[in-house]
Amino acid sequence: MKSNSTVILAIVSVLLAVVLFWIKHSDNAQMASDAGTIVDYSNRLDTAQMQIAERNGSLINLSNILAECASASLTLSNRLTETQSTVTQQSEHISDLTRQVATATSENQALNQRVMNLTNQLAGLSSQLAQTQTNLDRTAQDLAQSRKDYSLLDNRFRRDVAERLVVARKFYNASELRAQLEWLKRNPETQISTESIYKSFDVEVKTNGAYVIAPN
């Protein structure tokens, strides 16, 4: 009975030893696995921290870039405001220029109309000038002809005056006067009438007593 208990105790001991070995082995394996897991998590944590640090750096860069963008945006906003003000001024200036152009166009049309009127007047004056020149040429011709006629009349007048003086001399000379009276007594048909004297000078006597040059 005692030997059976010893055997059973030995068997139990062996079984406990086996169980303990197996438990220890399992624990060691679990610890190794847990240690590997911890190392893996530690590596992941280091990687995550490095990534977080990089992302923090990126965030800082992005923050700086955002600040620069905000400053640039403010500058652009100010420039946009200035540009809008300039555009408003330019628009007003363009409106003024447009009004000036409209006024200039209207004045130009008025000037063109005036130029056209002056051109028409100039054409009329040129025509009048040409007509005046024609009249002047005709007047010059008439004047030249009048000078010729005057010269002929002057010569005829001088000749007639000389002839009249010669004839009048006879009336102031007694012997010439007696000889003329004797000649008229012998030739009564040659007596000169008043009408024949006027006719010899191409002079007509109107009914009102006016003396005019007879038309040729």
C-alpha cells in the first residue's frame, strides 16, 4: 500500500514537473512573444514619433507658409484695393476722355461743315474771281480800244481845230474874206448848210437839241 502511494506520488510529481515545465515553457514562449510584440510596438512607436516629428515639422512649415500666404494675401488685398481705386479713377478719366472725344467729334463735324461751306464759298469766289478777271480783261480790251478811239478822236479834234483856225483866219483877213465872198457869188450851189457841217463830223441833232455821235 505504501509502495503504491509512492508510485502515485512519483507519478503525480512527474506529472506536476511536466506541467510546470510545460507552463514555464509556455510562459517563456509567451514572454518571448510578448517581448517581440513589445519590441515591435516600440519600433512602431519610434517610427510613429519620427513621423509625428516630421509631421510637426511639416505642420510648422505649412504654418509658416500659411503665414506667408496670409501676408501675401493681405498685400494682394491692399494692391487689389489700390487697383480698384486706380480703376475707378481711370474709369472716371475714360469717361472724361469719352466726353471730350464726343465734344471734339461734334466740333470736328461743325468744322467739317464750316470747311465745306468755306470751300463752297471759295468755289463761288473763284468763279466770281474768274468772272471778274474776264470782265477785267474785257474792260482792259475796251480801255485799250477806248484809248485807240481817244487817240483817233484826239487827232481828229486837233485836225478839226487846226482846220477851223485856218477857216477862221480867213474871216479875219479882209482880202481872203472878199475873195471868199466873190467865190460864193460865182458858186452859190457850194454853200455849206448847218446839216452838212454836222454830217461831216458824224454828229446828229436830236429833237431836244442834244448833240450825239451818229452810229456808223
